[in-house]
Amino acid sequence: MNDECALAQDDAPSPRPRGCLFALSQPPLMLFLAVIGFLLLLGAVHDLFLL
């Protein structure tokens, strides 16, 4: 089969495959998720105690 999208033998994946949680270990993503979580927490505290 001569398919352009198929991986050739030299284009094999790296010897250490990355797991599904690799993206969550990246600092920019964790910083973004921490900011979103803080904003949700701030809104919940505002709703519970100040309204």
C-alpha cells in the first residue's frame, strides 16, 4: 500500500511514547487551568457569602 499519510519506517514514533496526561504536565496549560479554577472559586464565594 503506497499511502502518503502512512508512517514510513524512519518516521516511527519516539522510543518514549507520551501518555494521555502529557498535555496536563505543561506549565502554561496548568497556569491557565489554575486561573480558570480561581475565577470559578471566586464567583462561587461571591454568590455564597456576598449575595
